[in-house]
Amino acid sequence: MSRDLPDETWDPLVFLEPDCCQNLLENRKKNLGKNEENTDSSQGIFLKTDCVNEASGSSYIEMGNAKVLCSVYGPREIPRRDDYDFKVANLNCEFRFASFSCFMQRKGTLSQRDQTLDEKNFSSIIEEALKPSILLHKYPKSQIDMYILCIQNDIDSRNIICASVIAASMALANASIELYDLVSSFTYSPINMTVSYMPQLNQVTSIFFSNESNGAFLSTDLFKSHIKESIENCKKVYSFMRHVLLNSNFYENLKNGLDHEMEKTNIS
Amino acid sequence: MDNIASNICSPGDLITTDPAFMGGHGIYTTENNKYASVVGYVTKVNNLFLVQPIKTRYIGDVGDVVVGRITAVDTSRWRVDINSTLDAMLPLTSVNLPGGELRRRSEEDERMMRHYFVENDLISAEVQNVHSDGSLSLHTRNLNYGKLGQGCLIRVSSPLIKRQKVHFVNLPCGVSIILGRNGNIWVTSTSIQESSRKNGGFTPLLKPVSLNERENISRICNCIKALAKHHVLLYDTSICTAFEISKQYQIKEILDPKIAQEIAEKTEIQLAVDS
């Protein structure tokens, strides 16, 4: 229902003083808990890399009800265009919902229809979350393409940004594109806020509130504690991401066979 | 750093805080600390640290033999796709034209470019130059290099090709392979390779290949695919060993995952015994 609100409306609780809205927030939380499942990442995450043969790197994630597949192509040559900055790589992110993924069917195959407004919105959010983690200056004049496909959407799309950022980060690492750090993400369910965080560098890359979030009337102290809690959860997700990257079958074969060969290789 | 025992690292892992060490590929430096930027093996050579990722785009070096596909014909050069970050360039001046090597390139030569190489042709070439942005310049100034005609192309990940002195190998079974350092391997029969050398490298030889030669070529192709799947380094000895081991199976059976694994494991054992 709240999805159909026109852009100009405001939540009436925005206009209240901070101290009187605390009770209202508690009530809303209770109501939310009754009607909708708590589908945050505490339910368990499934991650896999190397799913798409043709891509440079790929990954698949299941988080609650959300299922997202990400494939990364690149870095590869871009056609000569004047509007690109040639000193750094160009990052192109395309997010799509499969036609069967949402509650309401999206008509037409992916190639037949243009990106809808919400898909374009998600694309730019995910790109913003991931851009600080890539060493773009190492790949001048090239383009890195990320194609993110949502195979199953969860209620309200609350976990989609989170799942997509994790999947995209894993796919970039799988493609051996140089990164400062992996980006992990966590959605704080009660206020529907998604925080993307790089643990080794201790930097937050993006904080996203969706239209349905109730964060408009938080006090700064409450906001800070929510962010801290999200960061702690991001660290847990990060250790899991790292575990999957280093212990995939790929590397188990190598540990047995390739160890001594790699050391003998002449590096000039 | 907790993975240094098993040597695998992921992006953002701290490698060292000692400023005396240098950082090579796959490492970025911040305030004297060196961190890994890719997933891969950490190796140390004297005082150089580097991270070797398993699947990566080809990073060129001068003198490497590469096998690539022409993607475009520009004004006085060809663009070649060699599975790298950027397309490589093959200038008209770096190609042996019929009529002598030292001839000056005229306008007529530029118009005749399509008679030599066209889009989608496969060529073998050598890297002449590496530019600052990572793109490569190639040359085919040798009878070894040129257009490739009849044979099979196999694409593997570039770190699997071991750097050798010779990349044009004639195997004893009558098969010639070109181990391109960019991960493209060209498998053809020795008779075709020898004949096309004499012609100068522009017209691929279209004489028929006998059944026996074709069977050997397919067997070698399947062996290479089996070795690549199990990350065995590819060079003449390893491919020969795999070929000998695979003789007990039919050619199509080598594609079976279990048999492929068996062949790869036996090859590794054999290589370890021999060295």
C-alpha cells in the first residue's frame, strides 16, 4: 500500500518532536512484526561463486527470500566516446528484476523492455556502494560491466540492495579485479536502512533508506547506535564472504596440486 | 595474515607492514602497509611480494607469444582481441609484406590491408611493446607468426600457461601446438604448420587433414581441457604426459568429468616423479 504513495506525500510523524515519537515507533515495530516475516540476514545466507561460465566473475546469493545472481564482465575495451574519463575505468552497473521475480509479473523479457524506474534506482545505489572499493585507476580506458539479476524478490524489496551489494562484491573478487576491500552489507530491518561497509579499511560506502523506512524521525543517538549495530553485523557477513571466497572448490584443488608449481614459476 | 600458512589471501588482507619490501601485482600500498587487492596466492621473491590470482585477464610482457582474433581494421593497424583488459594493436609496419621486409608502407598498402587480415581472423603474434595504460603492440615479423588456418582453438585461463623458451611445440604424435601466453592454445597438425611457414603467413593452407591426424588433434584438445579444469600448468611435457596416459581411453571418454580428473591426477603424479 505504501508503494503507491505519490512522491509529494510525507509521513505525518515527521512533524512531531523526537521524544514523543519513540512510543509510536515501538508500536509500529510491533505491528510490522505481526504482519510480515523478519527476513533479515539473520536467517542465513547462501553464497556461491563461479556460477556463470562466460563471465569474468560471477556469484549467486540467497538471503531470506531474496535470490540474486551477479555476473561481472571486464575490464574490457570501451568504444571510443568523448564523455568517458579515460584515466580511470568506467563502472557500469545494471540491475534487473526477472519477469517472474516479483509479486506482480513484469511484462516482457529483459531484452524487450527498458529498465524501469526502480531498477534504475537500484542500479545507481549499488554502483555507488561498490565504486569506492575498486582500484579504477589501474584500468584506464576500460569498462567493467556488472549485471545483477534478481530471480526472486522478497517483500518490499528490503533485502535486495543488501544481497546485490554482497553478490556484486563477491563477483568482482571472483573476476580478479583489483579491490581495496570486499564490501559487505546489512539491512537493519526495523527502520529498513541498508549499510554497506568495508571492514579492513573501516569505511562505510553507502547508507540507504528506502521510501518505506521509518527512519525519518530518529534522534541522532539512536541513529548512531543503529549504524554501529549494522556495522557489527556487516563484519560477521564479511567473514562469511571471505570464507566462501578462499575455500571454494577452486582453491581446494589448488592446495593439493599447484602449491609447489607456483613457487617454482620464474617471476621476472 | 592468518592465511599466510596456506598462502591464499582475499582483497584487503594485510600482507606486511615492513617498508623494506616491494609490492608487485595484486598489492596496493597505504602508509607503508601493503594489502592484497585480489584473491590469490601470496608469493615472495627476495624482497618482492606479489599476489597471483587464478583467473585473470592476460597481462602482457615484451616477447610473449600470443594467439588473438582480429576485431577491427583501423587506418594503418589492426585491433586484436587477446583476452586482456584492452585490445592489442598490430600496426601495418609490424607485419611482413610480400616483396621484402624493408619496403616503405604506401597508401596502396593501407587500402590492401583487408587482403591480409580481416575481422575474425585468428593470428599468432609476438608482443613488441607494452604501453603505460596496459595495452600491447604486436608484431608478426617472423615466418612463425601469421594467420592461423586449420586447427582447434582452446581458451584456458592465462596463468595456467607456463613461461617457456619455446611456445611453438611439435609433439611426437604429429600434432603442433602454439601455447599463447594469453591463454589461447592453437592445436593443429605438424604438416599444416610446416607448410604454412613456407608461405609467409597470410594464406592458410587448406589441404585436407588425414583422419589419424584429426584424431590426435582431438585427443590433445580434450587432454588440455581436462588439465585446465584441474589447474595443472600447461607446457609441452605436461600435455605429452597427459596424452600418453589418456591413450587407454577413447577420445570422447576424456570429456567425462571423472576420467578427466583421473587423467589430471595421474599426470601430476607422473610430472612429480619425473622432476
